[in-house]
Amino acid sequence: MKQLEYPYDSDYILRKKKAIRRELLAREDIKYIEKKIAILGGSTTSDIKQVLELFLLNYGIKPEFFESEYNKYFEDAVFGNPELDDFKPDLVFVHTTTRNIARFPSVTDSPEQIDALLEETMGRFEQVWKALADRFQCTIIQNNFEQPYYRLLGNSDFTNIHGRLNFINRLNDRFCSYAQTHGNFFINDINYVSAVYGIKKWADPGDWYRYKYALSVSAIPDFAFNLARIIKAVYGRNKKAFALDMDNTLWGGIVGDDGPENIKIGHEDAESELFTEFQQYVKAHKDLGILLTVASKNDEENALAGLARPDSTLKQDDFIIIKANWDNKDRNIANIASELNIGSDSFVFVDDNPVERALVENQISGISVPEVGAPETYIDVLDSNGFFEVTGISEEDLKRGGMYKANIERAKASASFENYDDYLRSLEMTAEIKPFAPVYMARIAELTNKSNQFNLTTKRCSQAEIEKFASDPSYITLYGRLEDKFGDNGVVAVTFGHAEGDTFHIDLWLMSCRVLKRGMEFAMMDELIAEAKSRNITKIKGYYFPTAKNKMVKDFYGLQGFTKISEAEDGAAEWILDLSEPHKSGNVAIKVN
């Protein structure tokens, strides 16, 4: 919904929040995932909850909320609350601000007393986080602290240890260190958001004393939007790729008309520097594992000549796929998505032309098409929307571009074989299939939230939930990592489930689409069967829940030798495998370590 994308109208959102909610819930093109979110507030949170719900619904997350009583966050977390315990949250958000710092340093305090006060304040919050993690094993999001409303010591408030600003900065550093060393814990950076908004407008003392609002009502949409970005990233609602126009988007001018020597890029003038900075911003996303592609109406020769300029930051090799032709851009994006084996809705399409933007947005459901406006707004609009919000940077992220390029090479190699099994053997594939390991927990959680096509139940899990399954002795968990002569594909397959008596129930089975048709699913099944038998399990039950995107795995269990025992009108089905009967492996080419 455009009204909930940056730049949005905060007043409109606040006025129309009930109507917006009704419209979002009535949409049939959104497949919602349902999550339980507890808000433990140190101030009034009712309006925050209502606006946060809008942004989450727009991301495809349907929240059910628990809301603590005013300023009972510490008691509910540390001492427990039966209602919260029964709620069993998937995620807890602790909403505290500088209003919840019990005491600031006094100018009469010694350095030792101030250090002790810092430890006492930090210890109180750590007590909250540890209690929540121990009780719920869930994701926790905590605000850091905004700058103080006033500076008693003036500019020295920053440097003098007695200053409020100095104390807040030290606390924020401690919060940062905690987040760096604790998984499933994230900081909602209101220190930054309030600075962008304007600290003098961020908080209204009158609203605090009348209603216990720690931030002004008008700032709530900015606050909630920033928080929603973290939550949607935790649950895999990030975008995966850029689809970029070129003329007047990556450079100034039209390369076919002006010639590559005359387009605006480099450092010769203000306009050229503006586009250079934008290219630098785009290229930095490549290092985060975001796929860079081009969808441009252009002759390919001219497009490549623009990228070949020595002062162009972006080069041809930075892009996974370049579609520079005269086809409609929606068709080019669909073709790029098909070649990469990702959904068209995984893209952020950036184009200076509003006509092209409207065409793509109308033709491709779920794609993000930001209203970029003038070139000097490009970075602000893209960055403020948080399409690629980072909750962690993994080895998989750093290698993703190379993995997709290797996939293109594999596709080329397959054309030289008449027998597909011979092609698979030629890849010299080896797999590592083992129970969930700490080093891969983040990647496993990412796969559960991003994989849509080869995913039989589409169960979405946070890293905290994945860790909970891995530690439960009634569960069997397996990840699959695949390598071949073209490179390391990383962790590409995940399955887990639970045992009830002599029957094992598969709760989730998924595989990354970048390793489709290589037999990894058969290798995974072999290992699952072996592990099940070692636990004296005699039957495995599998489940298929149909979605708009996972029709390709409708017959997955049949191919694995299972027998269908029921099927609903919507196509949902249950399958069973009797382990007392011989099972023939479908793995023809993968060596399992």
C-alpha cells in the first residue's frame, strides 16, 4: 500500500488508521503470516500498537498483541505475568525511553558513583532481557535511548561525565555491545530516528504529563515504521534484489542519444557527483548479498558502454543479469526472476520515469516501486524504506552474488549433456547433512522465512524458534549444505519435525530454489529416514499445505515413496511412509559427508 511506504503522510495515517486497517485485512493478494507480539511499555503504547499493526500488515505479517499495563515492563518481564505467560509471544518489544532512566548523574557525584549508577541502570535492563529470553526463548527488540530534551551543561553535556547526554551515550554503547553478543536481540534505534525527526519535536512534555506519551503523537508513524522494519526482517519479508533503470537513474542523460562520453557520472560537476554517490550506494548493497540487475530500455551495446566508463563506480561484472533491450520492463523483470529462480515480488524497481514505474507496479504483484522523485532524493527514499533491513551479516550474504553467477554457469553446462543424470554426476556434488548447528542458525531461520516455492508447509520461524526446536530432544532437525565443482552453494535445505510415539511428523521441509533438480531433496530424505530409524520410529507423516507459490512440491511426497492418506478440497494433503518397508533412494549424484 503506497500510503504506508516512505515518504508517507503521518497525519493521514493517524487520521485514517482504522480505514487503512480494514482495507489491508480485506486484501486477497497478501498471504499473511501470524505472529504473537508482546509490547512491554515504559510509557503509553496504545497508539504505537495501532500504527505498528498497519505497517506489519503491509509487510504481510498479521500480529496478535499483548500489551502490558503502563510502566509494568520490568515487573512483567522479571516477575512474570500469567496472562503474558499464556500468550506465549513469538517476539517481545520493550518500549522504554529516557523517561525510564530512573536517575541521571548529579554534578556532585564522583566518577566512581557515576560508574556504579551506569552499572545499576544497565543491570536492570539486562535483568529484563535475560528473564524474557529464559522464559520465552523468543526474539527481543529493545529501544535504545534518544537524546535528552535539554542539556544542563550545554555543550559540555556531551563530554562531561556528569552530563545527561554523556550518560545516555554510554548507556547506548552498552546496549550496542549487548546486541553484538546476543542472538535474537535487536535494537530499535530511536536515537537515530528521533534525530532525523528533530529532538525538539520528538517529545512533547505536555503529552508526557497529561497522557504519559514518551514521544509526541505526530512522531508515532516514524517510530512504528522503523520498528516494523526490524520485525519484517526477522520474519523474512525483506526484498532480495534491485532491478535498475540506467538512463537518468544510474547516470545523468541518455546514453543512446548523448553517447557514453557525455553522460553525467564521475566528479566533473555537481550532477555527475550526485549520480556517482548513488552508484556507490547501490554497489554497497552487493556486499550485503543483494542481487543487482538491470531492466533498461536501451541497446545493450550502449548500456554496457555507459558502465565501461572508467569513472563509473558500477561495472558490468557487478550485475548478475543485465536486460538492456526494448521489451517492456515488467517482462524483463519477470525473465530475470525466472533465470534467478526467485519471485518477481523479491525486487525493488528503481526508475526515474513515473510511467515505467506505474507499468511495472500494475503488472507485477508485490514488487516494490519507490517514488524516487528527483535524483538527489534517490538514496533517501531507498534507505528510509528499509527494503533490505539488516539484522545480521552472514557468510551466505557475502557470497550470494557469486552463488547466483555460478548457477548461471551450471545452466550453461547442462546444455552440453543429453542425459540429465550424467550432467548431475559431472557437477561432482558433495553434501553436508547434519542436525542444526549454532553456526548456521541465522541462515536456517532466513531460509524458513524466504523460501516460498520449494516449501511444503511454509512454516515461518525466527532464529529463537529454530534454536528452541534444535534443543528439544523430541525433534529431529537437519540442514543440508551443497558444494560442487562450480562452488559452494551454502546451506540450501532444511527440515525438522517432532516425534509422537512411533510416528515422526514433518513440520517443515524446504529447499532453496537455486539448487532445484539436483537431487538434494532425496539426499535429505535418506538422512531423515536413517535418523528416524535410529530412534525406533516406524512411520513418517508428511504434510503439504498449498499456497500460490508452492505448487511445484504438490507431489513431493509421492516422489519420495510416501502414500497419500488424505486430501482436502483446497489441496492440503497428508502422506505417510512405512519405514518397515524397503525405501529406494532417489539420490543419483550427491556424495553425502
